[in-house]
Amino acid sequence: MTLDKMLGKIGKKRLPFKAGLAVACQFVSDNGGEIFEEDESVKLTLNGEEAHCFQLYPDIDYFYYEC
């Protein structure tokens, strides 16, 4: 499964940010990718794909991402 497809599945579940991020990071780690903490997001890289995961608003606790 690609990073984009996995993140899409996580996003559709409407998980809280920390729970969604934990699932995403575990997927990336299990598949040999890399995880980088940035200012307001976490960058995930896997097989040439790159995504930024973030909580869009502090008062809305959902997992969001951009590839």
C-alpha cells in the first residue's frame, strides 16, 4: 500500500490527531520510511512519497495530511 492510500484511510476514520499520527508513523516505520518532526507538522517519507501530517486547528482534534 502506498503512503498516500494509507493516509487517506486514516483520514477517513476521522481519528484524533495523535492517534492518526501514531498509526501513520508506525506504517512508515514498519515499511522502511523516515519520519521528521518539523515546526507545525510531521514529515513522512516512504518509497519516494512525501507527506506532511498536521492538526489543522488547535480546537479541532483531527488528523490531516498533504502529499
